[in-house]
Amino acid sequence: MPTVPEPAGDSRARRVVIDPEGPVLVEGPVEVVLPDGRIARSDRFTVALCTCRRSHRYPWCDTSHRRRERRPRPANPDSEAGEGRG
């Protein structure tokens, strides 16, 4: 991985929190160097970096990694009552 020089005048350590099932949280402000050389910048105090590459706002996480679980539909008592009629 290539190293990127630290911005001048900002030498304090950044806190990085890794969530195995989600994004990487980084104390901001941050600059992210993308594979094509572009730089994405955020001035927020904490940013979520996408690690699954499903985000529509890559490199920022938009929670696209979350799987949607279907809830079972509640039984409709009216639908069963009409079945025995002839």
C-alpha cells in the first residue's frame, strides 16, 4: 500500500474504529486517497469509510452493507374465515 504524507500542521493521532460487520470509523477531518488518485475529503468529526464497496457514496458508507431481513407477514384472520364457505 502506498504511503501518503501527513498534512502539514496536523500531527495528532487519528482514532480508527474497525467494525467487523460494518464500516471503519475514523476521527475527522480526513482525506481519503482513492485508487485512481482522486482525493475525497470530509470535515466531519467522525466519518464512516465503506469497506464492502456496496456504498453508492463510496468511499463514504451509506449502510448499503446492511442486509434487509424480511419479516413474516402476520396471519390475516379474515382470509381463513372465508375458506369454508361454499
